[in-house]
Amino acid sequence: MLDFPRWKVIWIWLVLLAGVAFAIPSLMPDSVARQLHLDGMPRINLGLDLSGGSHLLLEADTADLAKQNLQKMEDTIRTEMRRGDPKIAIGDISTSDGKLSFFVRDIAQLDAAVERANAQTQPAGYSGQRDWKVDVVDSTRIVMTPTEAGLNASVENAMKTAIEVVRNRIDFAGTKEPNIQGEGKTRILVEVPGAQHPEQLKALIGKTAKLEFKMVDMNVDASQVSAGHAPPGDEAVPYPDISPPGGPMRYIAVNRRVVLSGDELIDAGLSKDDNNQPAVSLKFNASGGRKFARVTQENPGKQFAMILDGQVLSAPRIDEPILGGNAIIHGSFTTDSATQLAIALRSGKLPVNFKFIEERTVGPQLGADSIRAGVIASVIASVAVIVFMFVTYGRFGFYANLAVVLNIFVILAVMAILKSTLTLPGIAGFVLTIGTAVDANVLINERIREERRRGRGIVQSVELGYKEASRTIFEANTVHAISGLIMLLLGSGPVKGFAVVLLIGICTSVFTAVTFTRMLTAGWIKRHRPTEIHI
Amino acid sequence: MRLLKLIPDNTNIGFVRLRAWAFGLTALLTIAAAVLVGVRGLNFGVDFVGGVMIEARFQTAPHIDKLRSDIEDLHVGQPYLQPIGSPEVISIRLPLPRHSDEGASNRLVKTVQSALGAKYPGVTFNRAETVSGKVSGELIQKGLLAVFLAVFGIAIFSWLRYEWQFGVSTFVAIFHDVLVTLGFFALTRFEFDLNIVAAVLTIIGYSINDKIVIDDRIRENMRKYRQMDMRALIDLSVNETLPRTVMTSLTILLALTSLLIFGGPVLRGFTAAMILGVVVGTYSSIYVSSSLLISLGLAPQIGEPKKKSGPPAGAERIG
């Protein structure tokens, strides 16, 4: 036990030094870190309960999504049956019970109709299932039922988009370091430090942005339309860009039919046209690209309107057919206005409705108070423990104290590297971890005392003390790890914050409280060959 | 330098002898706690029952009944008021608004805040939380599940690691600790929220730690003294580990007490629970789990002599 190879000693010190180095940036205020150019180093995030801020939990309305899917399928079936060759006449379309059912007028076309309906379904899940099941009822009706796998896939898809949309909207508002992440299958967690007005945040997230592309009707009486009247089949849509600032809103007439919907737009960005002027690039998905190609082929020279939430964002003229699914809108853009249009297009609409099921706001004052209280309490607790340990175990207590202090640094360092968040329960977890680390040394030292009482030699007592206690410490830590892991897996928010610190602390405390103190003790015994130890 | 020694060397306290009394006390405590939880119930925070919580800091401590009637005049439901930490800081809990459309809870919070702002100049609002009934139900389930799984996981661990008696005695002792802690919350009406679940889990962790240390020593002594009577052996093991038990409990209590006094109002319920847990956990390690081993019929010399892994022979005690 007294043999600590040199490389091992160097290793242990290096790890501890690294721990201190990585912990330091988290311990200083932002401004100091920036001055010392340490702001690039990983730092611990403060949880909302410490920094103040808003916490929102959103849940997707999956019933609404199922309804939307049904609606879309109905539209698709109507078009496909009519458009295909030969045309299949259908009637009595119903969407009750979450199923789409329709009547095929000519029985001879039934098989063709089933085939065409099947062609509209997509694979879903891994077991070769499709998102809709197509059945024939009474040999004249086709019933399409959404499958479980299909619904799951569409929820998953919608959530992916929704998280992006929420992120775009919050980033767009210039919020500092928001945390947006999916939770479970249907929830989004939004945490914004510093935000004091959850209602603004909610308005920002919850706005029902709906992006649509419609054709502008060119053959209308401009004066009628400007006043807000549109001919049948058209609608008058406000167009802020052509309205005089402060004057009455101008309208343009668009055909009611939606040529493309916002969810077929994959991306929009700032770009440059051939003359190196600012422009907005658009990228559509496959079906959107096909539709866009058809529209641009059929309507050269006409304008199409991009309508967000019932307002026209832009209504560019179609110069030439655009076939690849990538388009550029150019014209009288400045870099700013092009960026704004791109963001407005990109932050599109939420693919599904959301409900706010949990919201918390913590004032920065409470946060600051809590930090101060937590820090003061931790310092007092540490000092009390350190004094107590030293009075009880002397030199060995001093080693244990050194280990505990270094342990704090190492935990902070690991947390910084893992970019974990320190919350109030996390601070409590810290205190507990210190307690367990101290317990490890108490176990060792008490064991050494015991072995000495039994009349063993110094070296043997120390050796046995570490050996016997290590087994107990290992078992105790395993148990802590079990409860820590359960908390981490099942807990939410505060419980998790506590578990993270606890788990990190378990790992680091074995290193500092056992390995490190053993090295110190071994070194001391080797150098001084004491004939008596005070413990 | 003379070092501090809290527990004299080689104590020989007959813990096992006292176990009839201890079981009586334990039963009494457990029943009292169960009755308290059943009758008084726990003061669940919005985390668990759903609702709206507003934390207000007043310039001077308000009259609680006056504040209650002021809020009742707003017709937002029956408020539940509780000072947190100091009499100036009041937690106001309200039921969820009946129409749970978007913004209804915001309007509720705004209504209360502006009404209080008008009546109590200088009032500030530290926190506002809204938890819907759906989430709160899940949180209860998740919290209970976490506690149960933690206890079961740990009991299974000690069963696999030692004999089944250790698993059972540990499980009973932990169950006792959790129940007494819950009884404490029912008695004091401290708010029981998510943070407290973390505290309960920590108590479990701590208490288990304590039991593992003693169980480990019992096992070690069972290997060492094959002929010794089980009662004497358990007494010996508890006595041998007594300095460590006292030392560690005191250290942790020292740390927790400073947290209780200086840690601010938010941590108060948490630390109070932990302090109680440490005391109860230490008690149950000595009196519940160890003594229960005898009642469960743990016998020395289980199985064949195992290969010696401990200290060399000759570990007799003098004294």
C-alpha cells in the first residue's frame, strides 16, 4: 500500500490540478471571466431557480394533429381520384370517427380506386406498416383508417418541426441562452433565463403563424380591392409593404385556393441574386417542389402571394418556371428586409396546436437571494466540518479536509465540462456529497483507530484501515448510485438537478476521499517512518 | 496534540437487549406517522395538486386573515396562504381557473398581483407558478415510483449482496424512515413539493448508507467469530461501528444545521426533512434493521467456510 508509483502520483495531482483549473471559470462573475479571456472555457449554468427566469412546458394536441391529417388525406383523395387517368368518380365523402370513407360510383373502378388510395399512403414504423389502412366495405365503399404507427410517425415529425419553430421564434426575439428541448413524446420544455414576462413569451411561442402561398388575381378592379372587396372565389388580403406608413391598409386580391402550404417550405435564407443584390432563397420539399414547378409553369408573369397569418409578406412575380424546388425572390430588398422576410418565412407555423401545461417564473431577486444563502450556508457547513474533522483526527483529518476541498473543485469542474445546470436542490446535493465524502474518511480513520487498538503496527493498521473501509465505501456508494440513477431517470426538474450532483459526487469522492488521501498518508509514512500515529 | 474522541474505546452497550422496547417505540412512531398522514394529510404544493402559486414579499408582515379576505374578494377561488421563512414572504396558492384557455392562468396571476399591488404598496412578486392538473398527477406518480423503485432497488441489492434477512430488514427500516418523514410533514404542514421528494430520496440514500456499514461489519464478524451467539455478535458489530456512526451523523447534522439556519427560506423544508431523516435513519440502523436480523432468524455459520479475504487470524479482542 505504501508503494505509490511515481507515475500514479503525478497522474493524481494532474487530475486534481485540471479539476481546479476547470472549476475556476465557474466561480467568477461573468465580467471577470471576460476580462481574463476565460469566457470560452466551459462553465456551469445556473438553473432558473438561481438565475431567475421563466420555465414553460408545452404539450402538443395530438387529437388536433389527427384531425389535420384526416383533412389533408381527404383533400389528397379528392384531387387524386379526379386527376388520375381514368378519372374515378367518388361521392358521399365522410370523415366521422377519425376515418375517411367514400363511395365509389362505378363498381368496376373499385380495384383501381383502392390501388390509387393505397398509393397515397406512406410507410410508417419499422414493421412494414403504412400510415393508413385501406379497406373495402359493402363492396362499394372505401374506408381509410389511420394506423397507430402512422399517427406516431406524424406526431414525431410534427414535434421535430415544432421544436425548431419554437426555437426560431425565441431566438428571433433575441433571447439570451434559452433552453428548448423535447420532453417525452409530445412535450416541449422552454426555459428562458431572465425573462420576467411569461405572457410575452407565451404570446411569442403560441402565435398561430400560418404560412400559405396563393396566386394573386391580376384581373380585378384595383380600387375595389384596395378598399377590401374581392370578387367571388378571391379574397382580399392586407399587404403592409405596399401600404403607406400610417395610412390605410392596402389589400390585394388572391385566389382562395392554397397552392402551397407553409409546411412544404423547408428553408428560407438570405442570399444574393445575379447582380449581387440581397435576395431571399426558398427551398421546398419534394412534393412542394413539384407543386411549385407546376404553378410557375402554368402562371408565367403572374404574382404569387406569401401569406403569413392573413397578411401578405411578399408577392413576387414569376419570371420563369422554377423546377428544382429552389427559388430566389429578388427585387427591392435591403439586407435587413431580406433577412426579416427569410426569418418570417422560416419561423412558419407550428404544425400542431400546443397547450401550456406548466409555467414557472422566478424573480431574479429570489434567485440572487437563494444563491447568496446557498453559498453562505455551504461555506459555513464546510468550515464546521473541516474544524470538526481536524480536531478529531489530526493529521488524518487534515488530509481528509484537503480531499473534501479538492472534491468540491473536481465536482464543479465535471459539471462545467458536462455543461450541467446547478439548481438549488443541486446545492443541497453538494452538501450531501460532502457529507458522504467525509463519511468515507471517517470510516477509514475509525478503522485505523480500531486496528491500532488491537495492537497492530502502524503500517499494517493503515493498510487494513483502507482495505476494509474501501469495501464498505464501495458498497455504500453503489447504493447511492442506485438511488441517484433512479432519481435521474424518473425525476423531473429539481430532482434531476439533485441527482446529477449526487452522481458526479459519488464518482469524484471515491477518487479524492480514498485514492488521494491514501497517497498522502502513504507518502507521509514513507518519508517520516513514524513510530506512533495520532488518530 | 490530544484529539477529540466522542465515543470511548470498546463500548459495550447492549443494544439487542433493548430491542423489545425499540420495536415498541418504532411501532408507535410508525402508527402515529401513518395516522397523521392519513388524517391530516400532506400539504401538497402546486407541483402535486395543480394550481397557481404566487410568492409575494410584503414591506411589512401582512395580517393573514385580512390578506385572505382581500384575495377572496377577487373571486378567484379559495386561497391557501403560508408564510415562507419570514412573515413578510407569503406563498399564495390558488386553484386553477375553471376555463383553462390560453392565458387564463396569466390573467389570474395578473389580477391577484395588481389587486395586491394596489392594497399593499411596495409588494414584490418573487415567483409565479402554474401547474396543470395533468402534469401534477404525473408528478405524483413519478415521485411515488421513484421512491418505491429506490427502496426496492436498494433492498434487492442488499439481498443479493448478503443474505435475504439483510434485504428484508433494510426494506422495513427504510419504509419506517420514509413513513416517519412523511408523518413529520403531515404534522408540521410544511409544503410537500418536488424538492421534498429529492429530500426523501436522500434520506433513503443516507439511511441505507448507514445500514450498509453496520451490515457489512456484521458479515465480517460472522466470518471472524463463527461460534459467537448472534445477539452478542450484532451487539459487537454495532458497538464497533458506533464511533463512526456518531461521527458521521454529527458531521452531516453540522452541515445540515448550517444549511437550515443560513440556507434561506426555499431550502428550509428540504433541510428540515433531511435533519429528521438523519436522526431517524441512524436510529433505525441500530434499533430496527440490526435487531430485526435476529427476529428474522439470521444464524451464524451460514454455508461453508469461505476463503478468508479479511484480516489475518488472531483478531481477538482484549477487554
